[in-house]
Amino acid sequence: MNNYKNFKDTQQTDAWLRSKGINVQTFAKTKSKTLQAQQAATLLLEQHSTELDNATKRLLEHFRRCYADNNKRGKITDGDCYRVLNLATRVKRGLYKQNRRTQQTA
């Protein structure tokens, strides 16, 4: 019974990680900032791509390609991660302000 529960839990965890754009096989070996940046890049490209310009989309796609490649993943610097995380924060802050303005006028 315990083995089956562990198997199901592992399947659910793997599905959740894949939905966030994180590679399940390399999850344990990847730095936490890189994982956070990958999650932010995936979220921005999937849900907020209309708020992004072409250069920003290219940056995020490049980051995702580097993350997907085993050789390039180790070369992702903290600066690259912070660039993506700062971009995600800026987009979320802009959406929050936009929503707040529409609620105040309504």
C-alpha cells in the first residue's frame, strides 16, 4: 500500500513540475534560482505573452532553451536568473496596477 501511495505521489509531483516548465530528471541537481527563473519564464510566456515585446520574448525563449540543454544549464549565471525574475516582477506589478486602476474607475 505504501509503495502505491509513493508511486502516485511521485506521479503527481512530476506532473506539477512539468506544468511549471521544470525538467523532472534534473530537478535535484539544478540551482534554486535557476528553477525559479525557469518557472517565471514559463509563466510569462504562457500566460502573459501579450504584455511582452518581441525582444523580451526572445530573451525568455533563449533562457528556456539554455535550461533545456544539459550543457548550457550549468552555464546559466545568477545574473541571467535575476534578469528573468526582475522581468517577471515588473510584468506582475504592471498587471496589478492596471487591475487596480480598472477597479477604481468601475
